[in-house]
Amino acid sequence: MSLTIDGVQAEQLTIDKQLERVYDAAIASGSAAALWQIPGMSEPQAVVDFNAAPPLAPVNFADRRSVFAFAPFVSDPAGAAFQLHADLWFDGRRLHLQHSNGSPARAEQAERFRATLLTDRPPAPRQWYTAETIRNHAATESEFTAIVRDAIDFIRQTGIAKVVVSRTASMPLPTDFDPVATFLNLCRRYPHAFVSLVAIPGVGTWLGATPEVLLTLDDSGVTTMALAGTQRRPLDQPLDAVRWGRKETVEQEMVGAYVRSFFAEAGIVNVQECGPQTVAAGSVVHLQTIFRVDLPEDERLVLANRVLDELHPTSAVCGMPKHQALEFILAHEGYDRSFYSGFLGPVHIQGQSSLYVNLRCMQLGAEQAHLYVGAGITADSDPEAEWRETALKAETMLAVLGEPEGAAFHR
């Protein structure tokens, strides 16, 4: 496959090598980049934004701008995301460079990127952006189970349905760590997840493989998801034979009811619902229900904006009711979730928008990986079981870091 830009064919390269070239040129020119693979697709895509500081602003689907959105768990204004404009887009086969009348600095950065992309360089350790500060605290088992007990007490005292609590752990990166190779490894391991590598100057670099759709927007409708319940994937039986306990089925029904009430309050009828069904996500399985609405274009864009405004952060990462659960999280979790449990994905690229909740992810420090996982707490939760669930979810990222299963999360 040829590396072609502005109609100039440089050389024959595999898709993986083209992605490496795009990423390396972005880092060398100080540009923001996002690499991703949509579930069920065999070819990853990428965008590069030549702006030195991509804007942080709420996503508005009615603008019809082609961007990659990367949003934190909480932001001001609410729902704001870094929006990487598709100055360059790799569609899985070819590179497309958008010519614009931007600032001289943007044009200069675009030229640096182009020159770097077409220059053959000797192999070197691959670089990545790091955040100036990473404010997290790796909770011990006793600390985390204490927070879970506090959450259970809060649920019983207030009568709310659910609170999602999370934790983080840091571990040394392998000496030969390569973010692009790790991204491609995640793509191969988790073909049914949304796999991503996002690198933004001054913000940092994140890798993830998430199973949860926030919303998809295509040329006929809007789709969202209710996802809850977790257990290890049984290797000796089909997914439809998996059995679920009361805690998980109640939690899933809570999330499903929340999405139904959203559509009812929005005055949306003819909602198509599929599920709940058991779906695999790496070494674990979840209960999933899909909701879809077909609408004319203008109504479709309005609904997509409302889904984003009202369902983020989702009940799967925050709780129900959202505002009370969020107050508990901010007061008790003891660290900054940053982009964990935010949302990310392409908007109006190739005629579609696909936003996912940023789960099963890690942030790259200079020498360490910072992993994030959480668990949904209800009145029926068992603190020790919730600790084990978070360790189970961590295996998605640990598998590509060469760690024994759950090592960093069982300590």
C-alpha cells in the first residue's frame, strides 16, 4: 500500500507503517493526533490537527464539523471536549490533507508535518506527550472498600439507585514501550471494542479499548446503549448461556429504565430496543441493551445534542440520579479522573459520528502507565467483590503491558 499525500506517492507501506508515520510526524511537528478503530472494522483511522492548541468546547452536531472529540469526566462548561480538526485524515487506506486558510503558524506546522511524514528516518524510541501533572492516588484495597461502604451508606440514606466509584494504579512502562504498537495490539486483541490512542500537546497521551457506546449518529438515526454488570468471561460456554446474579440484573434494569425515561421526557416515540443480552469485552462480559431512533436529519442532530448533554456522564460511570451521584464521587473518590469516563470519538467523519465512554484506559506518564477502572455500587453491593471486579476490568490494559493478570490492581 502506498503512502500518498497531495497526490504524491512516496513509497509502499503497510497500514501499520502508515499509522506509525502519521503518529511520528504529528509528535515531531507538535501536532495533536488521534488514532482509532471502530468495533467490527479491520482498518484503523487517524486524524491530525495542526493547531497548537485544539479548542475545548461543547460538541454541537449541527455544526457538521469533522473532528475527533476527547472530553474529560467533568468540564467547564459541561460537556466540553477537545476537538481535533481533521486537517489530515487517514481513512484506513489513504491520507487526505485538508487545505485551509488558517493562521501562518498553522500553515507552517502543516508544512513541518508534511516534510516529516515524507522523510525516511532511522528507527528510534517512539515518543509521546505527557501531562504537566497527573493528580491521582492509587487506593489500597482497604481504602477502596471503605469508599464502597460509604457509597452503600449514601445510597441507603438518600434512596438513590446507584453510585459508580473508581480507582487508579500506576505501574512502570516496559523499557521498549511503543504507544503505536500497543494501540495496534489492542486493535487485534479487542476487535469488538472502540480502541483509541489520543495524543494532545500539553494534555497528554491516552490509550483505551472501551465497550460502551455513548451515541452513534448515522444517515438515518441515533443509537445509544445501557451497559452494566460485570463478570469474568466463561471460556467453556457460549455467551447466551451466561447466568447473572440479582445485583447485576437489577443494576442493568436501572440503567435501561434511565435511558427509557430520557427518551420519554424528550418526547421520542418508536424507540427500538434490543436486549439485554450478554456481550464480551476482553476477559469480561457485560449486560447490554441497545436503543435506536430513526429520525429526519434536523431532528436527528437535535436529539444527538440532547443525548450528549443529558446522558454524559452516563449512569455506567457516574450513577443515578446523576447529580447526586456526581457530588458523592467528587467528594469521596480522592483523585482526579481526568479523561477516564469522559467520552471520545469521531464526529462527522466519513458521514458518521461515534462517541464512546472512555473506559478500560490508561494515561501515559514519562515512565509509568496510569490505569483507571470502576465499579457500579448499589445497595446490594459487596465491597470485597467490587474490589475484585475492578481488578478483573484492569486486565484489558494489563494484557498489553506484559503484567500478570490483575497484578497492579490486586495489591
